[in-house]
Amino acid sequence: MNSALLGALAAESASTRLKAALAAGTHPEPGFVDALVARCAVEPDFFVRDMLTWALTRLPSQVTVPKLLVELRCERAQARSQALHSLSKIGDRSAWPAITRSLLRDADDEVARAAWRAAVVLVPEGEREALAAELGAQLGRGDREVRLSLCRALAALGDVVEPVLRAALTHHDPEVRAHASATERLLRDPDAGIDLPVFAADQDRQDGSRADR
């Protein structure tokens, strides 16, 4: 790999790193892959990370995918989340077996969100119902951004999620019911958007707490 480009990927200036990632994607060479993948794991700037992923998509999948699959076993959460993000953009379905239950339920929300996005892109037709059930089991998880991500992932699976949502609408946890309701609305009308209904249960709890004071 060009030594100047390698150095620029680790430069102090985010602008320099961004230009280096752009250059790597504009003139893709298989020799870039190790440095690009390694930088994804530690890059602090969102825009640079996105450009690094773009550069990886410009390389042959038979070169990038094996390297990214190794990253899924890394202890560093960002390495896992960025590898998943890149796999979702590359779209090579041979990576599907690596989207494990442990990644879909990763304790780190960013890793889990990236796994959900990758899963709905890579899932084979015969595995869609099982994936819907796995994702549905996490309804009610996390903060607003996490819940929005799960809504979108479930809705992207289409009609196979309907039985999962119907069951969740009768769940004993109001958080799960509210989240399922918002997802059902998105499934019916993708343009409707997702807003406060996901957090109706949160608001009810806060109102109740104030009433008890």
C-alpha cells in the first residue's frame, strides 16, 4: 500500500483522514483492505468512518468480506459495529452465517443496531421468519435511537413480522407493546414516520411517578 496514504489515514486532522479514505476508494487496490479495516476499528470521526466503508465497497467482496468477518470476533465494539456496517453496504449474502444471535443481541447498542441492519440486508428468504422472531424478542430495548433502528429493521422484513408484532401487542410489558405498535404503524405506512408512540409507556411511567409525589 502507498505509504503516504497509509500515514494519511492515521493523521491528526480528520480532513486529511477523510481525503485519504476518499483516495483509497477512488483508486481501489486490494492492498488497501487491511489498513482500511484496521482504521474502521479506531476512527473517531463519523464522516471518515463512512468514507472508509465506501472505500471498502469499492474493493472486490472476495477480498473485503473475509477480513470483515474476522472483525466480528474482535473485543473492540467499534470494530464489530463498523464491520457489520460495511457488510451491510457490500451486501454479499455469503456473510449471512456470521450474523449470529450473539451479535444481534450484543450488549453494545451500536453493535446490535449494526447487526440488525446487516441482517435484514443479508438474510436468505428461508430465514426471514426466524430473524423476525429474533428481532421481535428485543422489542422494548434501549433508548429512542435504538428503538427506531429496531422498528426499521423489523419493518424492512415485511409481512413475515406480522405474527411477531401481534404477539408483542399482548405482552405484559407496556414498553414492548408500545414499541410493537409503532413498528406495526411503520409496516403499514412506511411514510408515516416513527415518533412518540414508541415511548408512550415511558411517558405513562413518568406521569405516574409525578402523580405519586
